[in-house]
Amino acid sequence: MIRAFAPLIAKNGGGTILNIFSVLSWFSNGTFGAYTAAKAGAWGMTNELRLNLHPQNIKVAALHVGLLDTDMSAGINTPKIDPVDVAS
């Protein structure tokens, strides 16, 4: 998605890309190894893009959220964040 949109954002004078990740991009709880590794890689990619797109006036940021109420977390019985609240 970023490869597709970065040239358009730059052509329009710049802007911001926001990547949304789980907090598992920062630490592992010992349960979701591959998921945690993938999110950590995406966080690393965000930092690399931040440096590379800065000269084109494109800011790159990340939002690391806690446990959202999604299909993936449906079987977890604990308080969850409503995605609508995050979007707001």
C-alpha cells in the first residue's frame, strides 16, 4: 500500500502515513511468536520508511494499540478496546 500511495502523497506536496499495530510489536508474551515477529518487522519497516520518505515531506507514524475487540480476539475473555473508539 505504501509503495502505491507514497508517490501520490509526494506529488500532492506531502502528508502522513499511519501504520496501526498491536503492542505485540514491542514485546512478546510467549504465546504468539510468529504474530509478534511479524508485527516487530512491520514496526522496523515503519522506522525505515520514516527516514526514507522524510525528504518527500511524508511523515510516517505508528499507532500501537492494546487488545482490540476484533474477530481475532473473540475468544479472549478480558476487557477490550472498541475499534470505533480508536478510530475516533
